[in-house]
Amino acid sequence: MPLLPTRTALSLAVALACQTLAQAQTAAPAPSATPAAHAALPMMVVSGARQEQAVDDLPMSADIISEQALREQQSRTLRQALQDLPNVDVRSSPARLAVSAASSAFARDGNMGVNIRGLGGNRVLMTVDGIRMPRSYVSRSAMFDREYLSLELFKRIEIIRGPASALYGGDGMAGVLNFVTHDPQDFLQTSPDAAPKAIGGRVALGWSEEDHGWTETGTVAGRASEQLQWMLTASARQAREMQTMGTNHAQDSSRTAADPLDARDRALLGKLVFKPDAMQRHTLTLEHSDKRQDVDQLSSRGLTASTGKKILDEYSSSKIERDRLAWDGRFGLRTDWADHMRAVVSYQQASSRRIGHSFYENTKTPTSPPITHSIRDNRYKERTWQIDLQADKVLRGDGWSHRLVYGLDHVRNDISNLYDGQAPLAPEVFPLKRFPDTRETSTAAYLQAESDLGNWTLTPGLRLEHYSIHVKNQNLYYPPAPEPARSKSGSAVLPKLGVLYRATDTWSVFGQYATGFRAPEAGQVNDRFRATVGATDNYIIANPDLKPERSRGVELGLRGRMQQLSVDAVVFANRYSNLIEDARLIQSTPTKQVFQTVNVERARIHGFEFKGIYDWGSVADGRLRTSFSYGQTRGRDRSSGAPLNSVSPAQLSLGLRYDRPQWGVYADARHYWAKKDKDIDLVSIGNSKKGTTQFATPAATTLDLGAQWRFQKNMRLNVALNNVTDRKYWRWQDVYGVAAGSTALDAYTQPGRNLKLSLVADF
């Protein structure tokens, strides 16, 4: 439970904001006349080296989604926020998962995770202010995603592509997303030369047609003294189902219109920043977010031929919550062994619960009750302690300098799940656990040295990591599992080397060799499931011999920073061993199907990215800019020769923006290449059946238009019209596992033409 109810906090923040707004209008600064329409090439990033550093000084690919881009494009989901980044995708499937999950195996509700360069899910580390976010958990009978956040709380999103395990550990195998929250100073210090205000903040109201959603956000920040600042942000959102291009409103599996849904999101962020002197800074952060959904699952009604069940009614409710309490202390030391030190202690608790009700009549067994009420009550919970110690030291000489960053990381995560309800699929008996209560721990020491030698910068790094998966007890797992769960542990040595060469004042070349590592998760090692559907027994069996994933990656890039043109080009190639594939079909007979999480012995992913901005300069008393990005990835299982289904088709994004002091307009065009049949591996798709073909998404081009009117110094109105041409299109990550012959293909389409509005006021 949150320490302060979010609705109360929101009311307080908005009330204070409205009271102060009129008095602050004359003092409020004018917003920039040239805000970014895309995630461009920002100046500073924290995630690349675990401390603030210029993006152009990193020997790797990095992006920042600025607050201006998030607010002006009115991003409500991760997919919308990241949609113009090359080789980055987010899965966002419709809520069509049946209560029993038997008819929609491995379908996923909501945003299951970010995909970077062909790998996604828990291989992408997601953090908030450096604190690890909960993982997603996917089993045949339940799916819990990673949407434990609200974008309204963040001032920017930092993205690191490629293996980052040397600095961040195993979960950074494919890349890192770091969500950075506001500080009080962001609202109190309007410019470097201005004196801090005693109180400041922001209020915002938004509406989106695609889900008929309303969003309210209020922030109040204050300066209690020269040493103490505080901030409170609260956000609430209420929405309905995300619209599709489907027009079939039938109450059965052929339905393509979205199932009726009621969504309610709340978020709260509180901060205290204490600076006792110039050498110390202490930040205490409290964060709460919760998301609730109620779905009337009209698409799952009707007769199921394999089971003989006629579903009369199905509905479900879900709730996910995350609470974080963190202390972040920064100290200036100026000693022989460190210039600065940072200590972080965080406790985080996250929980997901989904309750589904199904009413059906059994048409094959006359002796059964005429109507059965089936209930599925599925829960997943993580409790995480994270302790980080980091120090840095700069050594300088004649024409050279070395900066050392070193530290210790420790993460302890207690994970539990529970499956309860009534009328389970035979032969299971509730309550039970898919995997036992488990404690996962990782402890690591790391060192990175950045050496500037004239025009060259060398950045070697090394991480030593030990992991443990400890089964705490076998309660509700064994029995009924045929064998007790097993614990695992192991270690890894993770080197990296980055090189940056500044060839001229405008051009630089960079490259990186990095290793990746990811230990198997508790739910992958000991997951189990059994259900009889019709005449077929379906099993998921544990794999205690599952090996950690490992990777070796190389990327080579070119940066150009000219007066009008900024451009980046990158090629990359990653080789993987023991890549973990969830629930692969390993045995199939007319009466039995067996799934197991397995290692793919060898895999390779390669590709390239191209992005940039061209500034046309002053045009008719305004500024005109063009942005562009293109990304392409290919992946293959080198043992079988089959393609990797996790790789998305290529995407091209083009943007045009024109700004004047009082207003700005933009146009964004995106082209999505088709998914080819030869790039799909049917064998590894868990719910494929003999004779079926996976739906391959066709090519599509979309256009978005937007405008901002800055009608007062501290107030602005944002308007966006998305998918202007009302194009029907699909995204590959959403339709994975959907047969080409499905009558419900249109249920997976993206929204048609839709409008977004938001009003923002600073004070």
C-alpha cells in the first residue's frame, strides 16, 4: 500500500499548483522555441558509464528521449515513447487472453517488454534512477508484464543498445533502459543565472482518442531552506480499451473489435533532497505506481471444439503495484583513492494479481453440472533489496588523463507465485505453485577505466559476478511436481573494451567489444504445468540443467557533428551461446504435448542503424529541421539454421519540424517493412499446429501530424493527429503466435486515425 493515497496526493498537488499559477505567470520562463520532435542526439547521459557523461564521448550507441519529446508527442506507453528509435520495439498485444489460457497459449496482455536489436523481455535491463525494475513472468497459464511505471513521472529515458553486462550485470545482455525522474531543482531553478524559486511546479491534463483516456498530472516543488528541497508528483489516468481497426463485434473468438476494458492507473513520486554542504547530497525517494484493469472478455465466448466447453461468460480483473523507497547519497571525497563516492540503498516491492471468472457448460459430458464456474486467481510477487557502492578517480598527466569508475553491486530478490481458484483443468488441484518460493541473489565487483590519450579514448572494463538461485521451500510445488525443485549458482567474468577516435573536429569513429551474461530465472529453471485439454495432455516440465546465456558482441560506429547535420551510423554483430528459449515444443503426439525451456546452442544477430538530424536554419522567422532513422536486424539459430522469431522487420522514420517563438508544427512518417515467411521459424512457436502458418505482417506506412501553441509564457497546448491516413497495419511483436488463417487478425491491428490533446502549465 502507498504511504499516501495517490488520489489525495494528486488533489493536493493540483490545488497548490492552481493557487500559485496566476501569481507565477510573469516570472515563468518561456519554453524553448525549438523543442525536439524526435529522440535526437542529446548532450548528457548517465547510463553509458554509470555517471553523467557526454553522449558523443561514449564508445557505444546511446539515445535519450527528452521530456519535451515525451510531452509533445503525448506518449502514454513505452511503445509510443520509443517508436522512432532504430532497432527498438515494444510488444503491445490486445487483452484477448482467456481465463484458462488454454485457448490463447502464450498470448500476452499489455507491454511485455522492450526488444533491442532482436532480443527483448528480461534480457533488457529496465531501471528507474538506476534501481532495477521487476521482471516479467510468462507461463502457459499466466502472464505478468513489466508495466510497473507511469511515464508522467519521468523527465527523460536513456537507452543503451547492445551488451551492457560489464557495468550492469546479466539483465543488461541486450541493452539498458534507464528512466530518470524529476528533481525539485528542475522546477525551482528556471535558468543557470536565475535565483531558485521558493515554490514551483507543473500541472497537465491530457486526453487520447485511441483509448478515450484522461490523464491528470500535478507537481509541486519547494525550497524549505538553503539545504533542503522537496517535491511531490502525482498522476492519475482512466481509460478504456485500445481501439483496433476490427469491425466484428461478435461475442466469440471471431471478434476483432477490442474487448470492453476499464483501466485505472495511479502514480506518486515524492523526493527530499538534502545538501548539508557543497560536498554532500542526499536524496530520499518514495515512488508508488498501480495499474488496474477490468476486462469483459467477449472474444473468448462460444464453443471450444477440443474441450466441448461452451463458454457463456468470461471476465477478469488485474492489478499490478510497485513501491520503492530509496536513499541515494553522493559524497565529494578528494582522497588519493576516490574523488567522489555514491551509495544507494533501495527496497522495492512489486506484485501482480489476475483474477478471472469463466462460466461454461460442458457439451460432451452429460453427467457434469450444467454450468461450471471456473476461477483463476494468479499472483506473482517480487521483494528486492539493492545496494550499490560506486567511486571514481581522475588521474591527469602531460597530455593524458585516466578516469576510473569502480564499485560493488548486490541485489537480493525474493520471488513467489500462487495459483488458486476453483474448477482447475484436470489433473491439477488448487492451490499450487508453478515454481517454488525462490531467493535470487547477485553480487558483483566492477571496474572501468577511461583513458584519454590525445585524440584517442580507450575504455576497458571488467565485471566479476556471482549469482545464486536458492529454492526456499517446496510448499505447494512438490508434490504435485514429479520432482523437487533444484537450486543453482554460478559465476561469470565479463570483460569489455571501447575505443573512440576523434578524427577531426566534426567526425569521430568508435567501436566496442562487449561480453554478455544472463543467469536463468527461477521461473525458467523450475517451471511446471499440466492440463488435459480434450484428448491431449499438455505439460511444461522443469529444466534444472538450464545453462546461463552468454554473448560476445562487436559494434563499429561513425559520428558526424557538423554545423547543420548530425549523423550516426553503426554496424553490429552479436554471437550467443546457450540462448534461453521459453517453452519450446519438444515432444508432440496425438495425445501428448511437452514444452520445456531450453538452451539454443548457438545464435547470431547482426544489423546496422542510421540516424540523424539536419537543421535547415532560419526559414520565415522560424527554424526548420529534419530527423531520420533506419534500423535493420537479422538473426539466426546457428545450430538449426532457423531464423530467430524475436527479430522485428526493418523500420524507417522521417520527421519534419518547424518552430516559431509562439508555435510549432511537426510531421512524422514511418515505414514498416514486411515480415517475410523465410524469416519465421514455425517450430519454435509454442502454439503452432501442424498445417498452420504464422501470420506475416505486411508492409505499411503511417503519418502523424502535431502542433504546439505556446499561448502564454508558462502555458502550452499540444495537439496530435496520429495515423492520419487511417492505415490498417500490424506490428510483428504483437502477432507472434497468431495463425495466418485466423478469423481474428484485425483484433491485432493498431489504432486507426486518432486525436490527442494536452494542456500544460508551469509555475
